[in-house]
Amino acid sequence: MKVLVTGGAGFIGSHIVDTLVKANLQVYILDNLTTGSFGNISPEAVFLKKDIRDADLKELLARERFDYVIHQAAQTTVGKSLEEPYYDCDVNIRGLVNLLEACRLSEVKRFVFASSAAIYGDTAALPIGEEWEKQPASFYGQSKWTGEQYLNLYYQNFGLEYVALRYANVFGERQGANGEGGVISIFLNKLLAGQELTVYGDGSQTRDYIYVKDVAQANYQALFSDAANRSYNVSTAKETSINELLALLSSMLKEPVTGRNAAMRCNDIQRSVLANQAAYNGLKWKPSYTLSEGLELMLHALQQRLCK
Ligand SMILES: NC(=O)c1ccc[n+]([C@@H]2O[C@H](COP(=O)([O-])OP(=O)(O)OC[C@H]3O[C@@H](n4cnc5c(N)ncnc54)[C@H](O)[C@@H]3O)[C@@H](O)[C@H]2O)c1
């Protein structure tokens, strides 16, 4: 079976590629390397250096006849979407529609889409369920929500099957220090460089940190699940504050880890945690790694990279 992973040279996409290769699928990567890197590209996948907005995408998909498409390529940061709304829309909406058209015409069996917790915005209660009102607070969140609605209409009108996965804050090896959910990556990189950590606000704000290999597994299971044509949260359903994260890092590194407090950033959400029961029921997926296990693996990989 032939699978195309867009954004397969990026953080999450490269782990998805590894999971698919391990499952003996034939994997192709389409990436323009804006934020991805050559070093992330699996030697066991075919690499196509292309942009999802390219006009000849239809011809490529018609030629290659992929069975499945897993779409990770995107403008991935909230901040950039606010600074450059046109670019965000161009990549995340026009690029998506360009790819969906190519999938429809080449009769792709199923389309798996990287959505985000950013579609919910700041909610009054927690944990957030899939059916909750969508109140994105950024163009990035809006682009993901609009993307999901396009998927639904492609299914309704043309029968293109889909699964949308709304990731919580993903962390793990190969994560850059930008993008969504980058706080763990920023902290670990700073700690290893002997630099001071900055904690915005009093450190009581919480996030739902999901390890990247669990996210890759959810994508794999979304290809074959019976319960398609809907969206699922991909999360741990556990809330962790920045202060708890610092305590975990202290016990892992066996030294006190603290941060310098700075003013809370405007638009920062105070608490975030996503329910994950639907993914268990529909995709038969649940996370396998605890936060500590994921942190250990990530730290080990960073330390090894520094020793090279
Ligand atoms: N990291 C998180 O916590 C998180 C949370 C929610 C959702 N997401 C979503 O998951 C997906 C993967 O994010 P990531 O964190 O791995 O980011 P990333 O930047 O590491 O990966 C994105 C990849 O897409 C490629 N790309 C960007 N624009 C492209 C274009 N126009 N054409 C072709 N390739 C292009 C980049 O080169 C990169 O390799 C994104 O859709 C992102 O919005 C991430």
C-alpha cells in the first residue's frame, strides 16, 4: 500500500513516516523544507521536494496513485498566522484544497489531517470534548477549523473518506524550538546549553502534552479504522502545569530546575486539556507513553546529538 505523507521532513511527519515504514507500507514524503530538514527524511521513503500549493500536484497524484494521504504540511505557528494571515491562509487553506482536489481526482481511499486544539480557543470548562463550540483565537486555529469543514464537504460531495486528528501539545525528538507546544523543546535545549528558563506568568498555566510517537500511532490507526469521516482529539486527557513540568525536569536531571518569571503573554490560554475517549472508541487508540517516559527519551536524544 502506497502512502503519501506531506510534511514528512518535519517533526511529527517524520515520526509518522517511521511508523509507516515499520509497518511495511510504501512511503512517499512531499515537503518543501521550509521548516523541515533533510536530516529528518527517512532513507526508506521516497522524497519529493514540492510545495502543496504547486499547480502540478494533480498530475503527480494521478501518476503515483497513492492509496492514502496523511497531511501534516502546514504553516504551524499561531504567532506567524497573526503576523502574516495571508501566508497562513495560502498554505493552510489554499494548499489543503489543492491537495484535496488532487486526492479526489486520483481516487485516494482516505485522507488523514493534522488539526489542532487551537480550533477550540479558550473554553469555559475542561476537558474539551470534540463536539464543543469552536472559537479559534488565531488565524492558525481558524485555518485548521476551516480545513476540517472542507474535509467534511469533500466527503459529503465526493465521498473522499477522512479522519481529522486534533493534536494537543505534541513534544518529542526532532521538535524545533518554534511551532505549537514548543515549551518542552525550548526548556530542554536551554537547560542543555546552560541557559536560564523563562516562565510566563506564575507557572500555573496547564497544557496537555502528548508524546510524538503516540501521535504517529494515532495517524497510523486512522488509516484503517472503521469509524472515519469525523474528528478526534489526540491527547493524554491529563493537565500538566509549567510548575509541574519544572518539578519533573528537576527529578529527571537530579538538580533543581527553576525559571525566571516574566509577564504572562497576551492571548495565552490559562488551562488546556482535551478528552480522548472518542479516539479510544473510534480508532482503538490511546497514548502509551507517560510524560516522564517521553521526556526521558527526548532528553536522551538531545544529549546524544550534543555528543556527536
Ligand atoms: N507540534 C504541535 O504541537 C502541533 C499541535 C497541533 C497541530 N500540529 C500540526 O501538526 C502538523 C505538523 O506540525 P509539526 O509540529 O511537525 O511542524 P513542522 O514545522 O516540524 O512540520 C511541518 C512540515 O511541513 C512542511 N511544509 C510547510 N509548508 C509547506 C508547503 N507549503 N508545502 C510542502 N511542505 C510544507 C515543512 O517543511 C515541515 O517539514 C502541522 O499541520 C501542525 O499544524 C502540531
